[in-house]
Amino acid sequence: MSRLLPLLGRNLRRGKRNLVFSSIGILVGTGMFTFFVGLGQGIRENVLNRLYPVNQVEVEPRSVSFMGIQSRAGDDLVIDADLLDRVARLPGVQGVYPKQRSKFQARLWGGADLFGQVLHLEGFFDGLAGSLVRDELRANEGIDRRRVREKYRKVYPCAFDADCRAGEDCLPGPSGAEGDKTCHEREYWRTFDDPGDHAWCTADGQCLAGRICRDAACVQPCDDGHPCGDGLSCLAGTCEPPCDRDAACAPGQACVQGACQRLACRLPDQDSQFGPLPDARGRLVGDADRPCPPDTYCATRSVKSRDGFCEEPLPVLLNPFILSIYNGTAAVALNLPRINGVDLVLGLRFRILYGNSFFVRDAAPEQQVVKQCVVTGFSTKALEMGVTMPLGAVQRINARLKGSAAAGEYNSVIVETRGNEDIPAVVQRLQQLGFELNDKSEAAQKAGNMLFILTVLFGFISVVVLGIAAIHITHTFLMIVMQRRREIGILRSVGATRGHVRLLFLAESVLVGLFGAVLGNGLVLGLAAAADALAQRYFAGLPFVPEHFFAFPPQVFGLSVALGVVFSVLGALLPANRAAGLDPTTALRAD
């Protein structure tokens, strides 16, 4: 064997041209295989899974279509707390996140600072839990890159947000300890949480379950037999957040007798709710020289009132689809500036008017309410043509305008499983309960299946190319066997066995396969990097274009190289056997 290695090296140096031409087919076949597998995996991970992770599906009550009109298949399936509890107990289910849409008309307006003029739109909105989208919002805001930059600037210790400068928040340090907090640039992804409000009411039927209407506000009652829990304190028969100073309370609240209470305020007039944002801060009752605290406004009971309480704007999410529609259609048609980056929209404040519409009859003025909102992030789970709020905020306004029963029923639910392998069984059990996949989840499943089929198809084409390459290698090596007949005869005459001759040619084919596969994979990596760079350059105006369209698991390279070697050996097997079967006497007499 040791004597064959120098001979192998000499043959390869002498037949470099044959080596290169023989490996071209292997290069193309293995490159195609790696390219399409990497592209399919990249689209699945960086595009499809951003719409819905592989372990999440959104379901809604089954519906039927009659004469082109969709309607519920029956009135027996109501998504309420009891049904959600049943879903949560299904085998394989890890989390249940209900969604609730607005059940009344609304319109919104704002954006003068960004668009140069106030835009007016019909207001569609829904609500979901912030815990469902927190990781997505963090990634979309680029927090990890920002944290790297902040390592090189001076930080200031703090205990509460009020201790920091405008535009900064008091965030925990690396240790996570309560005393290890410093001021950092505002991170909007953290703010998508229900800030609460003064839930106005006239009867218990306008309050959420477990709350009563007391002094025109929905409150959670408490006494010795009904403790508050959830870190709340019982103050005068009502559950309130505990505190020891004003800074410990949320914006728009003050510490009164050990509990956080909302600050009462008054607007100059009713029309101030529709005027410039600074006018909507109003003045504190009992201290007319002070407006509501920064980042809050005076939220009144209705458009017919000028008295209210200081509140934070409602955090809302937008769907990236809205930016695409705006940049592609609205900006051109209305001569508005394009928005090339989500950072421009984060922090944008606008107003929403509940009970008012461009299309249907308005509610009574006493039921119309103005709220301020602020954009805190983008999510693919947000409403495509509208805004998404924290679930609690939507439930409270639905209860006030449509009753507590409307606030207790949900429109759909996102079900999270322990792993993607649990999805088929969980979906089957959900269908038995009367659910069906909503359009987005169904489209995501179809897209995933189509992507898998295309990947398999192009993988098969790659194997066909490798088969053709193997045939080419067969012809090449047969020609080499004819050229080396005398050499083969000499080897056999000096003691080389048939196995030695066969091994010599098969070893050359292994090197051909390795050379072609390694070179093909290297070229694919270069093409993938170039494609990603071009996408970032020419698609920079589109929201959330992934940084990488390709994902190459390490095993795909190993499989690609193995395929190249296997097909190269298969192609050389017949010539190697023919070379091993040559009669030494006949081979030596060859010209």
C-alpha cells in the first residue's frame, strides 16, 4: 500500500487536466445540492418562521362559506376562559395566547411630524399578550447591537425611570439585581405592556370579570376574605399598587397613603382632546400650574367632558405589511415621504377615537372616547391593516362600550407547542374541539410544504446532475485505463494484485470527488454571501428584509461532500474493475 501512494501522487500530477474536467460535474451537482438546501433552510428560518414560529399556530372557530360569505359553522363554540383552559391542558401544548378584536367602530389620526401632514384613517385594532411578541420586538429593534455600542459610554445609576433623562429608561444591569440599575436609551420593545387606565363605567356590566363599578370607575374590590394578590395592596376596599414614594408609581400616578393613585386633571376645553398634543396634557386638579407629567396626557371620560385622569399613551404594534403598502402605494399616490427604516416610526404618537367612524353611524357623544397611542414596535402577529394593542386595553374598552360579555369572548387563539413535532397532533385535537387554522397559519403551512417540495425537487435534480457526472467520470476513467495499459501490466508483473490496481483507480476517483465537492461548496458560500449583500443593498427600503437568505447547517456540507465522493466512486467502479481484470501479458504487448 505504501508503494501505491507515490504512484497515486504521480498519476494525479500527470493527469491534472483529467482531474479538473472529471470534477466539473461533481462541482456542479454538489454545489446545486448545497445551494438549494441552504436557500430552503434560510427561507424557512429567516422568512417563514418570522411569520409564525414552527411551534405556533393560530386557530379560530370553524366557519363555512355560503354564497361567498363566511359565517360561523355554529354558535356552540365560544372562545372564553373555560375553553382556553381546555386548550392549555391538551397534550403537547406549552402556551395559549388569546386575541380579541375591537367590537365597535373607531378612527385614528396623527403623524404630522413624520408625514408633514395629519393622516386620517379608519381605526381597526385588536389585542394580544405582550409576552407572545417580546422576543420578536427585541430582535426587530436591534437591541443586541445597541447593547454592544452602549458598553463604550458612561452609564448613570438609577432606581426608577424618573431618575433618568428624557428618552432614557432605568434598566437592570447584567446581574439583574434590584440595586444594579442604570439609565439606558429607551427600548420600545419593553413598553408593549398594558399601562392601565381609569376604567370609566356606569354599571357593573361595563367592567371586566372580578371588578365592580364604584364611583364611576371599574375597581377590584377587596376585604379580609378577598385579598388582592398580584402584588397589590388593599386601600379603602380597593386593590391598588403599593408604593413608598411617587417615583415608585407609574407615570401619571402619585403615592397616596401607601398606594398608587391616578392624578386627576382638567383640560382647558373639550376641543383640547383634538388639538395639538401639548394642549392635551391639561392641568392637575388642585394644582393648576402643573400639567400632567411628561409622557402622559389628560384622558377624559368622553368627548363631551374636560375632566379626566393622567394616563400614559397606549403602546401599539404595527405589521411590517403596512410599511410595504405605504411605501409601495400610498407614498406615491399621496406624494408623501417614504419610510426607509422602522426606527423612524418607533415613538410616533397618534390619537384614536372610539365610537366614531368614516363608514358607519357614530355612537352617542357620551360614548365616544379619545385615547393617545404610541408605536412601540413591529410584529408579523400584529393586525395587517390596523394596530395591535395590549390585550387588557382592548378588553376594557370592549367591556365599556359593548358589555362585559363581549370582553370575555376572544376571536382567535395562538397555540404554542413544546416542539414543531407536536404541531400535527395538537392541530388534530383542536379541530376536534371545533377550531380551524386561520388564514395566516394555513398559508404558512402551505408555504412550508411547498418549500419542502421544491427543496426535495431541486435536491433530486442535483442527484441527477451527479449521476450524469458519474457517467462522465466513467468515460474519462475508461480512457485513462486504455492509456495506462502498459503501466498496469508492469504493476501486475512486479507483484501488484488486482485489488491494488482497483484501489489505485478508486483512490483517484475519491480525490476527484473531494476536489469537486469542496470547490463546489466554496463557490456556493461565495454566491450566498454575494446574494445576501445585494439583497441588503437593493431591498434596504423594505421592512425586515432578513440579513441572510441562506442557512447552511454543518451536516449539509458533510452530506454534499459524501454525495460527491460516492458518485465519483460509482463512476470509476467499472473502469477500475476493467483495469484490475487486464491480463498482464496482453497489457504489456499493447502499443
